Amino acid sequence: MFEGKKRDTLARIGIFTRDDLSINLPDAIDPAEIFPGLAGSRCENVPLSADPEFAARYLPGGKDPVFVHPAVPVPVESGSCVMVPCWHTAFSNPRNYVKWLVALKDRIPPDTAWYAPGSALPSNVYILCYSGFDLFDFTAVDLASAQGRFCTPEGEFPADLMDSGICTCEGCRNGDLVQHNRLSLVREIRLVSWFIAESRLRELVEARCRLHSSHVAILRHLDDQEEFMERHAPVARAVQLGATTGEVLHRAEVVRFADRVCTRYTPPEGRCVVLLPCSARKPYSLSRSHSQLKGAIGGRAVELIVTSPLGLVPRELEMVYPAAHYDVPVTGYWDREELAFAAGVLSRYFEKNPPERVFAHLEGGALESARMAADKAGIDLEVTCTRHPLSPESLAGLDEALSGERKVTHDAVRGTASWQFGCTIDTSGLRIRGRYPRLMAVADRRPYFSFDT
């Protein structure tokens, strides 16, 4: 019986119980102890690329564990354990790896344990867990030991590296390669488990995959499965979203946020839009820079923050995940992919919500992306930033550009509801109380709900 305790996209922490045994997942096991019926299984592994007729004919039956294959629907009960034979061969073709994974995940109940026999190495177990596998064995590391390979999270190396002192585990101290390789796998699984518990596995995956081109390809092909990944991505997290690699632009939470801004979000009514730079501090309104910018605007325009990796953050959504929770290196440099992503989001927003006037109080890459979006959407862009956005000349220019404009009524409740649920609600009876960002929505002196980051 499998019971999930916590998940991070496809990865899970859980407990697998069989008879009197209880295993905290993810973990590496001795299959002879957990699944004694597998001891007599020989020459039954059907290739993952096999056609449906062949796979259906030769795929073993049984329910402990349940053998599954991407080409053959197999009845699987909730709480059971499924085994995907030959999964180690999928690494040679990242496109098929993801195609087969999606086919299996879409037809198997989510509350099942996933066993990848003979697949786990310290260098790939993180991507296996990210793919939704929970249960592993020592077959692959034992084979590496027999081949004289020294296993580490960074890869497999000649056995004489064990004498270099880069690892001081018990196996290395004893000169026991088998013990080292097994301990290395267990240690890496423990590390991955911690990252899952902290809701930060994606950051580990983006960092680790740089050493293996096939792993980068797997991550990118997974991100291309937008609908599939969005279903498994959490709505919110209690930790920061690390935006330190190009792959973050395709992360499910980032794509979801940008898509909802362009398709669901209802902005406040106003003639003018001001495009603003982001700030290191989140939410933006708590930063010194945005206090000055808001003072110059004076509530006379719709405020949109141009940023990477989210593309565009309306002021009303600055407390929504991940707008208030991302951490990006601030260098002023935007690569072409960042520029294209932000420009695409901004142009889609303008096409849905065409403004009368757009002021760009930006510099550097943010300004370049705004110009790209304006050209694509066919609107005129008025640049109000003469030097630095916070220079006295720039702030005065922004104030002057908005001279004579009427106040805009900002409604965070209406904006957030439209973004989150895709509906328009009547907020005329609500009043916002509290000290930003800890706000309370009140009607007839009765508190209804609160805002917090």
C-alpha cells in the first residue's frame, strides 16, 4: 500500500507498506526482500519500444508489483506499486523517455508507488524522482562496481578515483568500491528527499542536469508537455522560486502565471499604462524604488511591472505566487530568450487590453522587450526614463507625462479573483483594511478573508 505524504510536481515523499515492512519513499531497496516473487522472474523484460501486440503478449501479469508498459493499458489499483522494466534504456532517447512517461502517468492512478528496476545511479536518481519514480534498487550501482566505475552524483569515473580523497565514506575508507557506490546512491536519494520536502527539487534538477545533456533534454521535453506538467505543479509554494537558468522560463508555474495574466486577468479601468522595472524586494511595493515610482505616478495609471522570468506582473497581482516569491540574479542583462518571452507576454496582454497610452519607465533589457512588444501589438510607446528610472529627471518626467490624468481605482481583490478563477466579481461592498502586505477584506464590519504573501 502506498500513501503519499508530500509532492513536488511529479516527485513525492510517501510510505510504502507491504506486510510488516514499511519503507519511506523515495528509497533504494533489496527487491528480493520486498518483492520475493521477482526472484524467479527471468527474461520477462519487454522493451519499452515494443509494439502493443508484442508487449501485450509477453508483459508478465501479477499484482506485486504490477508490470506496466507504455503501449499496453494495464489495470492498476490505487495504493499498489507499479514496475516499469527496462526504464534505464529510456535515457538514451529523451524524447521517448517523456513520451512513455506521460503515457504511463496519464493512465495509472496517482496514488501508486513507482519502481524503476536497475535504473538508479547517484548521477541520475534526481531526474528519476523528478519524473515520478519512488522506488529503486542497487542493481545499476552494483553493475558499475563490477565494471570498476566509481559512482558520484556528478557521474561515473574510474575506480582509482576512490583513492583521491574526494569521498570519505566508510566504503572509501575501507577500499570497498561496492559499499561506496551503494552509499553514494543512498546519500543522493536522501538529498533528493530533502529537496522534495522543501519544495525545491526543480532548483536541484536545473543545477544537476548541466552535467548530462540527456538530462537537460529530458527536462526540456517535460516542460514542453505544458498541460501535463501544469496539472501536477502546485498552485503555491512556501519557498522562493529560483530563477537562475534559462529553463525557468518554461517551468509550469511561470507559464501558468503568464498565461493567466494574458487570458484571465481583468485590469482596472484606466486610459494610461505605465511599464515599470522590477525590484529585488518582493512584493514590489515594499521596495524603496517602487515607493518612489508610485509617488511619481500618483495612482493615475495602470501599473505593470516588466520582469524576467514572469514577463509581466500587474500591480494587483504582486502578492500572488510566484510574483512575490521569485529570486532572479539582477545584472541588467537579458538574453534573447528572456526578451522574447517578456515581449510575447506583454504583446498578448496589450492585444487583450488595448490601452490609449503606454509609458515605458524602463531601461536595459526591460525597455528592449517593451519595444519589441509595442511593435508586435502595433502601439506607440512613450519612454519617460531619461537616465536611471529613479533619477530626479526621470521621476519628474514620469510625473509630467501623467499630468492631467484621472485617478485609477486599483482593486486587488477583483484582479486576483479574475487571475485565479477566471471570473469577475462585484467588490463594491468590500473594504481593505490592515498594513500592507497583511491585508483584510471587510464588508459590513465583518472580515471575510485576508491577503498575505
